[in-house]
Amino acid sequence: QKEVEQNSGPLSVPEGAIASLNCTYSDRGSQSFFWYRQYSGKSPELIMSIYSNGDKEDGRFTAQLNKASQYVSLLIRDSQPSDSATYLCAAYTSGTYKYIFGTGTRLKVLA
Amino acid sequence: GAVVSQHPSWVICKSGTSVKIECRSLDFQATTMFWYRQFPKQSLMLMATSNEGSKATYEQGVEKDKFLINHASLTLSTLTVTSAHPEDSSFYICSPIGGQETQYFGPGTRLLVL
């Protein structure tokens, strides 16, 4: 069973701090990775996608991918209370044409 | 990002009735549709995958006769929960794919079966 693992949290950080969210995946064939944010009662919304090793930055968000370690992370700089949500990590493998989601990490940004 | 709509957003029904959920991709053609279910405080669970014009492929443990999926066009797919029971109460989310790898989600339909 191909899996994506995330710590369920909650991860609590003070406002203005950096929040670091981590994810590991088991399928070495996975080639695309996505971070979604999901507010309570809402459907997931895409934050970032990453396909190659290294860092990818978009505003306050930085995604990091290390395929050798099968590890994906998301850094949120200058965390705001509005960032409080569950963050889902997903891995996509074109061979299976499936997206595998982690169970999500709940982030709490304390004002 | 892609624009996806779902209707209805909320539905409450009596046990034994059938409920149809529509998912539309508004600005692209969806060759593939994923249907997910999410119970409170749990992650997304893939129910089935359908390609336009063909039968859906259901995940293990999902009853194909209970959850009827129709993907008759490139912009519309429907999920019908037949003879709904309280244990079917959940948040149902569609995700149409149109050639891109990035997966976008509909806003979801919350179903409550009394």
C-alpha cells in the first residue's frame, strides 16, 4: 500500500513565526507533490506544487522536496492566525494515475 | 486555478432516499473525475475514478451499486447516493482533472442523512 505520512499535530506556533510541516512518502515512483490547505468544513485548496528536488518559493510559502529521502516539507513564514488550518500533503504517480493523500497536519497559529 | 462547482452544497434527507450530487468543471474539460468522501477529522478517502464516457473504477470497499457515478460529458459528473443511510452522512468532494497533474477540488457537498 503506497502511503503518505504526516504528523497529525496540532502544531502550534506563535504569530509571526515560521511553521514547518513535514511529509514522507513511500512510493519512489511518485513524481509530483502538492500541498493543500483545508479549513474546517471546506474542501482543500491548492497552496503549492513541487516536482523537482530543492526549494520552491511562493510568497510566504516554501516547499522543499528531497526525493532521495522521500521527504516533502512546507514552510510558512510570518505565520498568521488565518493560516490555522489542516495542511494536506499529496503525492502523484503518473503510472498509477492516482493521488495519495496524507491524513493532514493541523496547524494552529496563536495570536 | 481551475473553477469547479458542486451542487448542492448542503443536503439533508431521510434515510432510504437517494441524493444526486453534481460536479461541474467550469473553465476546462474534465477527462477524469475523482470522487472523495471525508468523514469528520479524517483525511480524504478516494471513492472512485471515472473517465468521460466510460464506467467508473471504484476503490476497495466502496459499493458501486450504492454510489452511482455518471460522467457523461467533459464538464459534468454526478454521484448518486442511493438509499442513503445515516452512515453515509459525510462530506463529498469531486476533483475533475483535464490533462494537468495539479488536482483541484470542488467546494464539496455536505450530506446529512436522518
